[in-house]
Amino acid sequence: MPTPLRIERENNLRLSDLAPRVQKLRVSVLPDFFLDRIISVPSLTALFKEAKAKAAAGGGNLRGYSQTEVHGGNATNLAFALATLSARTRLYCIGDVLTHAATSKRPASLHVRILPGRPGFTVALEFPFKAKMVNVMVSDVGDLAYFNGSKLDRAAVSELRESDCIALVNWSANRGGNRLARRVFSARGRKARLNFLDPADLSGAEDRINALKKIVDAGLLDVISLNENEARILTRVLCVRKLPTAYGPRDVLRASTELHDALQVTVDIHTPIGGASTHDGYQAWGRSPGFVRGFVTGAGDVWDAGDIIGHLMHFAISDRLQFANACAYLYVSSGRARTPRLEEVTAFLLKRRATTTC
């Protein structure tokens, strides 16, 4: 039977004393590190045309494309974002000397444990498509391809037990993701803890979703976070109404609600136009502060960071969505892949609150 849901309204999000409360949070994130090369493409059609012309001429160099190289991977991006937002964060990731170098400059509140292995590499193409910025990634997942958690020693498992939240991400790229999920989500310890999953692009991982559902049915998962593409695939696999390609707020909210009924966990969906959440008999939609043509690679990870903090701070759902949307919006509008600091997010929200109440 579908859960009867109520629309939850804003609940006066307390911003004045947020920093000291967030600084007490302990979040563990795993398991991927990628070295990302991000290429800005003004027109995908023009790129393909130019590439074909070069190939016909025997090869050559395509010049004039702006590129950025950054540390990446869902877990790494999420951990850096959480630490920038002041949460005490531990990142457990697969990597090598490149990983050590790329993570050496990190926030003081971020601790990194590198598990030996070959890291991932990604080339991300960012381009406008149907009036919004999208990114298409070409990835070599390295040793993440089958990471079942066997490299986590007793000390790491003990640290996981002390976390307020364990965030497992990029499950779809990891053929050992279900074994890893059982290993880390079972380490609840004595205290209540949030188990959070962002599976990443589910294309090609549909055959493992039923096994993941068994983990959900065992009560090991609390929150699943999805973007619109992931929600579309999951609705299809779980035989609920598919999220349309041309969607609006009602479509996203309906997908969140129906996936919640199918999985019986909190379902959070983030999109460029806003976010939806269904949680504990309530549902809410939070509109994005605006649309900008900015740096979109990693924006979902920053949204997840805001969402996790909102869950751990027990924000009302509308307030949690407002907070996560603001984090992602400030990241995208920065134009340089920079996660906002907590004081920047609170200042932004306070300014919007003052504007709307005038």
C-alpha cells in the first residue's frame, strides 16, 4: 500500500548557530578517487564535425578547448565538499602516488586513507544540451571495478562504527558494490547512524539492482540519493511510473514518492530545476535558486554534501532541500568547481530569506 503522504513546509531553518553544530559531525565516505580532466565544449556538433575533418586528413590537434584537471570521483568530491562545509570527514579511497599528490591540499577537517590500487581516470565533456549544461564522462574506473571492502582493515571498520554517517557512492561502477555495502552498512555500532547511498549512473548496472534491494529490505540503508537520470532508470527497473525526459516538479516529486513506496527508505532526487524528497510520511519539493551555465561536473556530489548535513542536523525536509540546493547552486555559479564554505551558504540563504520577506 502506498504511504499516505503530507506536504511538509519550511520550519525556520536555524542558521545563526549552524557552524558549531556541523563541526561536530563525523562522516565517512568511500570508495573512489578519479583524476578528472574536464573539457568545455561550446558545441558538441561542432566538435564532432571538426574531429571528423581531422580524421579524414589523417589526424591532428583540436585547439581552443578550455580544459581543467582536478581531483575527482564521487567519494572524493563528496568528502572534500563535506569538509569544506566544516564536517569532520574521513575519505577511504583506492589510489596510488597520484592520489597522494592530488589530495595533499585538503581542508583541515578531512582525513584521507588511501587503499592501495589503481585509481580511476575520467575525461568529462561539458556542453549545452536542450537549454541546460550537461556532462558526458569517459571513464577508466581502475581497481574500483571490483572493490568489495576486503581492503578495509579492522581499524577502518572501527572508525566506520564511530561515524554519524557512512556515505557509499559510485556503487554502479563497482561490481563488488553490494558486498561492500553489506560490509560497511552493517557496522552500525551502538549509536544511531545514517547510511547513505548515491549509486551514480545506473546504466549497465541494472542487473545488480535486485541484489541491492535485498540490502535495502534488510534495513541496512536509510537514504538513497539520485539525479534525474538515475531516478529514471530506477523507476523503470522497479516497475513504477518512469520519470519522463521532459519533467517538471510534480514528475520528480512523484518519482521520489513512488520509489519511497517501493524501497521503504528516504528517496532524495536532485535535478537542475530543484530537488524532491520523501521521508517518514512527508514529501517536499525545493526549487533551485536559479539556473546558470557553469561548471556542472561534481555538482551532484556537492548537493549530496548539503543533503547529508541536512539529514544529520534534522532539518525539516523543505529546509534540507533548500540548503542542498544552495550548496549546488553556489558551486555551479562559482565557475571554477569551488565548493562554498558553510558561512557562504548561510549568508546566501539569509539574503534570500530577507529578500522574500520584504
